[in-house]
Amino acid sequence: MSVQRIMSGQHVDAKRFLTDLDDWLAANTAQLVAWRRDFHTHPELSRSELRTTGIIVDELTKAGLSPRILPQGVGVVCDIGPAGPLVALRADMDALPIAELTGLPFSSTVEGVSHACGHDGHTAVLLGVGKALASMEDLPIGVRLVFQAAEEVMPGGALDAVTAGVTRGVSQIYALHCDPKLEVGKVGLRSGPITSAADHVELVLHSPGGHTSRPHLTADLIYAMGAVITGLPGVLSRRIDPRTSTVMVWGSVHAGDAPNAIPQEGRLRGTVRTGDHATWALLEPLVREIIEGLLAPLSVRYDLIYKRGVPPVVNDSVSTEVFRDAILSVSSEALADTAQSGGGEDFSWYLENVPGAMARLGVWSGHGPQVDLHQPNFDLDERALAVGVRTLAGIVLEASLRNR
């Protein structure tokens, strides 16, 4: 549905909705920035977002709403507008165990913790959406705001939120995520998978140990580790369709101290990622099979800890169209294409229950380096906050027009 159709005389209430939204943004953009900077200065790790939760509850209550804290004591859900099927909008709140190196005047005051993934921006945007919608009369459809804890830890706080019932009565759910590769004013969208499944693999190997001059009298643990380090990614690449974008990468390898001693224990940790939902179900048994085959001739004992993470975020086609038109209502130039990411996102758990879509909010200023997410000097252009509010609130309008 085009911007022109939204603004036509056929939907006079749509024109008023967008006018009221723009008026709210004109009066409150500075407040959006203030919220974001406050969250940024006081980051909280996963499942410890108590201060952030309290601020959200206070602000929504002041707007005349009735927010509820989720059962874990962190995270908030709040319904706005008429009864009936709800459109849900989600933001994640947690920070990362990364020391901040931005030098900003509102840098993190918590040692070793920072909002290096932009969740401070996500939270400020959704809080702005809630306040803006609360200021309007006669919302066209019911809206559920979901402020979620613990996105950064697997398998993700979204599972806690789903267990708490946040998807009950929801017909669609939407979210934005900061993207430092997109210039501010742009929102990236695609139908189908937009993120990947991400699992953790930890392998602990055991050997009697021994002298490096006599590896034949023991189990050569380091050699066995090398066989798995190269063999598991290689065999997976021959057993899985390459079109699924499946990749296994090691991130941590530890064993031994002395150059002339075969150690008794070694530890490997890494991730397995895939862009295909069906392939995700096959990965754990296949990884176990491959590791067994690689280590069987080497007499090394092992313990494999395979932690399933999150499935891919797969944008529903209808929800993607709703998102597309909401983005275009911001500006005819706002919509951008985006590729599927190899990163994981626990928003996928909501989509196991209800249809929905995620888009990428451009936060690069257009000048200087494009610092990636999870880097200690990551920052976002705060002009993106108003774009995020305009986009997510626009979804409410677009969804209501389709439900008439």
C-alpha cells in the first residue's frame, strides 16, 4: 500500500495519524536522544536490566498506560489501544560485556560493559513509539510493546518472553535492529531469512598425556585437536548444501603449556551457523557424527557440549509488505535492500509462534568509518531514533489498513 494511498481521502484517519505522529516527533526528538543517552550511560548485562526496566515502566505509566514487568523481573509488556488482534513491536534492552572506547561525553559508567550493539537505541525508539501512540486518540488497532531482556545470551530472552505469553493474542510482530552499514535515514528490508541460526559447540578432549618424543605410546591430544579444527568445518562443507550459507568457525582453542609435553586436556569452542531453517535441525546430529569419525582412530576421549542457539529470523511475506509501506511512509528514499546476515537474533523465537518481520535501521552518519556492531568504539547517529519511531509507529497504521 503506497504512501499516496495512505494519504488519500479514502482513509482520513490515516492522514490524522501521520500528522499526530509527526507533531509528537517534532516536540519530543530531544527526549528520544535523552533517553538513549541515559540508557547508554547506564548499560546493564543480560537478565540484569533492572534500572532500564524501571525507567520504561515509569515513563509508560506517566503516559497513562499500564505496563507490566515480565515474570523474570526484567522486561516489560504494555498494551495500547482497542481490544482485538494485536500488532506487537519489540525492542531488546541488554548491553554487552565490552569496555567502551568511544570517548563520548555520555559513555558507559559501568566498567567493562557497554551498549556496543545499539540496544540503547532500540529501547529509546520503542519507548518513543509507546509515548507517541499513548498521546493519540482512537488508535486504529491494538498494539503490544515488548521490551525484552537478554537478547545477547543464547538461547535468548525472547524464549522467556514467549513463555510469559507475550505472543498470545498477537497477529503480527515487528522489530528494528541498528545497522552501521546503512546510512541514517535508510531502513533495510528483505523478505525471507534476514539472519542466521547460530549454535555453540564446545569440545573437551582427554588424553593420558605424555612426552612429545613418544606420541605412539599415548593419545596425541594436540594432533587430535588439529584434526577436529580443520576436519569439522571441512566435512560439514561437503555434507551440507552450500546454498544454505552454513559455516563452522572456531573462536577459542586451549591446550597445554610445555613444548615437550602432550597435554591431558584440550578445549575447543566455536559456532555453527546456517541461513536455512531446515538445515538448522540437522546440524547437531551431523556435528556429533563427524567428530566421532574424526577422533575414533586417535584414542582420544572427549565430551561434546552442543548448545542450540536461535533459529534464523525469517520475514513473513505479508509482514514484510506491511514493513515496506511503513518505511516508505517515512520517505520515498528510505527503503533499502539488505542481505541475509550470518549473525543470530533471538527475535526468531517470536516468529516460531506468530508471523512478523525485522528490518535494519541505518545508523551510520555518512561520514567516517563504518564501525561494526560489538566493537568497543561503536556509536549510532541519533537522527536514526526519529526514523525508528516513525517506522515502527507507521507499522501500526499499515497493519490496521490491511485488517479493515
